[in-house]
Amino acid sequence: MSVAFRREGDEEHLEPKFEIPIPPGPNLVTPRGAALIAGQLAQAEAALASAGPAGVDDTAEVKKLRRTLRYWSTRQATAEVQPAPDGAAAAFGCTVRLQLNGKTREVTIVGDDEADPAAGLIAFSAPLARAVMGAEAGDLADFNGKADAIEVLDVRPAQVGPDGHYVMG
């Protein structure tokens, strides 16, 4: 049989596993975001410790756990906890109530790992956050190619409730 038709094993046809992508730019975090990263790192360390005996590192699950651990270790090492904003203008760590396309929304500007747009938490690198940064209540901001598309209604420092979630509204 020709060498061209031989396979060394099934492993060579599997899709390669890459590192978890790290968002570009600085790793700005709120104090809550720093705590979330620390929690994720602790979970990853615990999961890896319970995955099996040391030296057994060739299983797909262990490789996945090691990738996750590397990601959260890097995120914790590069985290830059930002000071609390004063709330005079939209900034990292602020909750902003705004009107966009006739709808009122409230968003809190947070770090990349803390972002959850469905919950109103947007990353400081998101287009909407970049559009309102520096704006004060009553200001208009351009967005999505439209002049004065956003009206900033209110800006205040974000508040974390006793349950560890941001207080909205």
C-alpha cells in the first residue's frame, strides 16, 4: 500500500485545540470583576486537581481544564482594577440610563470578562460603551453612523447589591 493512503492514527484528523482567545487591549476590571476572575480561577484549579492523578495529562478533558486554567491565570495576572468613578460622566464602572432608537436602556460599563449584554453589562470596549464614554446626563452622542443617536439620561456609579449583582433601575 502506498504511504499516501496510510494514517498514523485518528488523532491527526481531529480539529486542533487552540488557546481561549484573550480580548485585545488592557484588562480593565471592576472590584466585582476581579472577584469573579478569582472565583473562576479557583474553580479551574479545583476541577484540574480533581481530574485525576498527577502525570495523566493526555486526556482531552485534562487538556481542556489546563487551557481554562491558563486563561483565568492570565486574566488575573493582567487585571487592572479601576478606581470607582465619581458618576459625573459616563466612565468605566458607571451605570448609564440612555435613550437609543426611541427605547430607554440602562447599561453598566464593565470589563470584558464581566460583560453580559442580556443583563445590561457591556464591556468598555463595546461600541455602545465607547459612544457614551465621557458623556454627561443630557448629552447626545453619535452611534452606528447616526449623529445624536443616543441621549444620555442619567449617569451614576454602579452599585453592587448584597447578592453580588449590580443594582439596576
